[in-house]
Amino acid sequence: MKTMMLSLVFALFGTMLFANPITIQDALKTNKVKVKMQSNGNGVSEGMITAEIQNVTMGPLQVKLPIGTKLICSDDERQNLILVEEPILVLAANTKKSLSLKGMCIQSSNMSPGDKITYSFGDVLKGDIVACAQYINDKKIFSSCGQQAIWAFSDNHDVGWIAPENEIEKGLRQFVADKKGLQNPWYTTHHEGGNNQLSRDFNRMEPPADYYSMEAAEIKGDFDWKQTGTKRLTFAIYDAEGRVVRKFFENKEMGKGEHTFGFFYKTTRVMRGRYFARMTAGTEVIAERDFTF
């Protein structure tokens, strides 16, 4: 009977312990754990950080790594990260575990995390960037699209830079636009990226690029307009000074009604800035949309 009672007490204690995991921040402040953490050279989809967490107490611990936690780089020229998942570790007394962490960069002008660079846990960030991290985790968008969504908050990147490849990623882009109080852009800008850890097509077997290339490689969109009669139309892209930088068609006859022209434009030789897609009939502007890259 006594043995049974002790078993029940220990079971109850264990249940209470693991019902309330300690955060990594509190575990570090109270010296319950030791941490070794560094970048591992992986791409953004695989988890760019490896952490070894050691329980240095005489009892078991359940440690939570809160989503939105800032991962601080020891190298000021490389990017800090935000944790976009929320793993929970169960550690027996005086044991340690290693795990790969999915984080996304929050300083787009800095170098990517690289390999064997020391990181440390910071506080949990606040605001819409954490809501974005939660959305990424919920939908499992551990990709360059997720990275661009994070940069839309950390670095105020254009929402049009988020380049979705499926319906789930399109949902993320709409989420970001809503959070920022903006209309979801009618266009998408794809950047070169280069062979960088944050690029969708990162190849670790090839020499990596330290920086994610922000040079616009292409822009695509669906240009909609409506006209009341038959007209001869010209569609072109203009710079902020009104100069034509790319003409797609000229004096093309089209009838009245609603129309959509899907266009794709390579932009590697064009300066970054604000541009205008314009449908004209002679000197008359039928429709105009602006965009940036």
C-alpha cells in the first residue's frame, strides 16, 4: 500500500512538472541548463542552427523554446534569427540533447548564419513578427517564402517580394498584407537570392554565397482592365520619370469588356525603385498599376 502511494505521488509530481514546462529563458536565468549553439550551414528549410541543451540539475526538466525567441549571433556582420517553431525537450537529470532549430533571419542586409558560428538565446520578440512566426509554424512554411514574410516585418520589405509557389504560401502572403494593413500587391517580385542558405534552391554542395542577393531577377503579374469599346492598345512598363523601360505589345486591337494580361519581365538590368505598368490607347491611359522592386 505504501509503495502504491509513493508511486502515485511520483506520478502526480511528474504530471505537474511536465504540464508546466520551463522556458529556455527562465532555465538559463536560474542556471538549470547549459547551452551550446551554433549555425550548421544548412538551408532555411532544414534548420540552420544546432543547439545542445544540458540539464545540470538533479531532477528531470521539460524545457520549452518559445516561438518568437530571438537567436543572437556572436558575429555582428551576420543575421540574428527568430525561432519559427516551438520545440519542447524532456531532459532527465544531468543529461543533454541536441536538436536542429528552424529560425529565420531578421537583418536582411547582413550575411546569412553560415557554418559553425556561435549563437545564443535572447528574449521572445514582440508584435506582428511573432504572429508571422506562429503562422509559418502552423502552416509549416519553412521556405524562402517564409523568410521573405519575416523580412516584411523585420526589414519592412515589400509584400510583393513574397513569392508564393502554392496555395498555402499565398495564404501567408495575404496574412502579411492584412497584418501590415496593406492591399495584397497585384504583382510578385522574385529575387536572385544566389546560392545562399535562405534561397529556395540552396545547394550545400556548391560554394555558398554569404549574402542573399536582393537584386530583382523577374517580376510577374496579372494586369486587369476594362474598356467600353474597341481600341488599339499598347502595354509597357515605365520608370518614375515616364520613360519606357519595356514594351510588351503596341497597337494591338482589343474589343470592349474586361481583360487580363499576364506578363513576365526579367529585371536584372533595371535599377531598383518605383515603376508603372500602363495600358494606353494613343495618349489615353486606359489603366495603370504601380510596383516596386
